[in-house]
Amino acid sequence: MDLRQLLRAVNVAKEIRAYDEVARSPDPHAGRNLPVQLTADEKLALKREKDSLPSEPTMLVVILTVSLAAFLQGFVQSSINGASLYPETFGLKSDLTMSSPDPTPDWKLGAVNASPFLSAALVGCWLALPTNDLVGRRGSMAIAACLIFASSLGSVFCESWQQLLGVRIIGGIG
């Protein structure tokens, strides 16, 4: 993008109320005292942006996609914390009430529950760009899908917290 166009857009955004009034004014000379003079197309775009939601036809697809992603992320997060429901199965501390002899939380349970997000932040995100460069966008999504599938399948066969931690780290990297 041309730097002059970017600075022009920044100046309009800084005074958006004034430019919105100019765009709606029937006077063709409105806004002559402002630093940026709007074209007829720009005035129409400013009016459309405020009057119709969504202003761009593809914006509805973006909104639906992001909403679905947020829903799925919440679902995945709650299913990841499923280890908290069966701590004895994985050799984790199960009695965390104040009446127990040792009411301190078990770090292992926290590590198992947090490992997908921690490994995604520390490893997975950093591998995204090099993987895209090596195998392309579709290839990197296929690799991520395979890692997540392997993690989900591996979770079924876990018998200890260490195994569960390992498969969740693989899923987080994916």
C-alpha cells in the first residue's frame, strides 16, 4: 500500500465524526477546511460503513467463522479439562477439599490441563511460519490436523498422567 494513502486514511480515522458529517452533507463544498478531501466514492463508503451492518459482503462470513471458532475453542478447553473428572485414573491427587490432610492443589493436574495451551504458545505458534514456508498453507494445516488427530487418538490409550501430558503437548503443537 502506498504510504500516502495510509496516512490519508489515518487522518480520516482520527476525525471520523467530522468526516462522517461531510459524507452525509448535501453541500458539495462541505469539509473544505479538513486536511483530507473525500471523493464521492469515499463519502459513499463512509456512509455505508456506518449505516449497514455488515458494510462488506464478506464480513458476515468472517463474523460467523470467528464465532464458530470461539465456540469450538471453549468446547475444546472444557474437554481438555476432562482429566479433572477422573484424576485417580491418571494417578493424580483427587481430594482437594480443605478437610483433606494436604489441601494444596496438585501441580500435575494443572500441568496436564494447561499443557495444550502452553505448548501451543511456546512451540506451535513459532512453528507456524516455517511450516508454511516449507509445505505451504494447506500442507501446514494438514500437519496440524494430523498432530491433533494423533493427540486425540493417543488420549484414549493413556494410563498415566505422563502419557496424557505427552499427547496433550503434541495436540498443543498441532
